[in-house]
Amino acid sequence: MAEAQVSHALCVCTTLEEFDAVHALALGHANLFASVGVHPDNEGVTEPSVQALLDLAAQPKVVAIGETGLDYYRLNGRSVADMAWQRERFRVHIRAARACNKPLIIHTRSSSDDTLAIVEEEGFGGDLPPAKGVFHCFTETQAVAKAALDLGFFISFSGIVSFKSAADLREVVRFTPLDRTLIETDSPYLAPVPYRGKTNEPSYVPHVAQVVASEKGLELEAVARATTDNFFSLFSDATAQIG
């Protein structure tokens, strides 16, 4: 990371069982932060409650709730109706995020209509702060991006934007305002060209930034500066904890 001039990273939790290991990474390195959440694809794991998420979110260096969201890509013979448990899990994360005023890291795959609907239903109104966060590793349409942006969310792009087959996604890159753009690895998956097929790592993030810069007609340094500023704007708890 240091050699690639990647200054900070967020270690994303996907099960409560792995939280201690993810959290230890953040505690052990001044430039790393952690989230707490249960990924929608994970079954047979500890189901989160609002209070459990709040207790872990109160730990030092935990700056976000998630990864959470919906994924209907692998139904394995089930119907969308059968995924009610996934939708309830997502609602629990949104409620916790609002209660502690931390951003959500949202995963959506083949489920954007329900994802957006639940964010709208759970994310606003009442006395709690409105939901905020990022639609991470974005692979959806420009219409979905617009809906997420209209709700106040950021859009994060991964190494997919460098793939030859990702012309439509690069259009979304051009559409998304720079001040609402983030970049990421989604490690260990989706390493960008020229490392496609290898285990992804944070030092490859500049290759994602370069694609974003090229698509927007900007210098790499401008994208690096903006996405860094966006990170600390969204994950504001990290700002006070920079080592």
C-alpha cells in the first residue's frame, strides 16, 4: 500500500464470526479501519440484531455498518419471496446504522429494486439521522446509480471498471459526480487489469483510479485526492482516528 501511495483502507466485515479478526487488523494499523455486518450471501452464520451491531460499532476504529444489502443472483432454486430473511437482515443493518449515525456499506446484485425500496422505507423519517453510505462494488445500471445518488449515497467502483466487458459500467463512472465517487478493491476478488485473475489487494487501487480519471478526463492525482476526501467525508469517524 505504501509503495502504491494508498494511504488508508477500510477492512469490511461480512460475518459476526470474523469481526474480531477484521477488528484486530484495524487496531493493529493506524491507517486501517473496520466495519461490522453480515453479508447477504452468508447463511448458517450468527444473525445480527440491532443491539449486537450497535455494541460492535461502538468499538474503536469501527466506522461503518456492513457489508449488508440484498443478493438474488444465486437463489439456488428459491424464489425472491423465499429471501424474506435477507430483506429483514438488511432492515436490521439500516436500523443500526441510523441509531449510531454510521454509514452503510451496501451490496446489491440482481436485487436493485428491492434494495432501493428498503433503503427508502427504513432509511428516512422519524427522529433518527437519515441513512447514508455507499453502494459498493457498483455493477448496476445508470438508473440505479441515479436513484442511489438521489438518496444521498456514494457510488464505489472496483477493478471491474478496467475489464474490457465493462463498457456500460464505465458510462456510470462518467455519470457519477466526482464528489460522490469512491474506489475500492472488493478484495480478494476482482483485481483490475493488468492483475485480473490474481488475488486483489489495496496496492492495486491506483489502477481503478486511473480508469476513473481516464473516463472523466482528469489527472490521476485529482481522482486520488477527491476519492480520499470523499472517504473521510463519508466515514467521518475515521477522520478523528487517523494515525
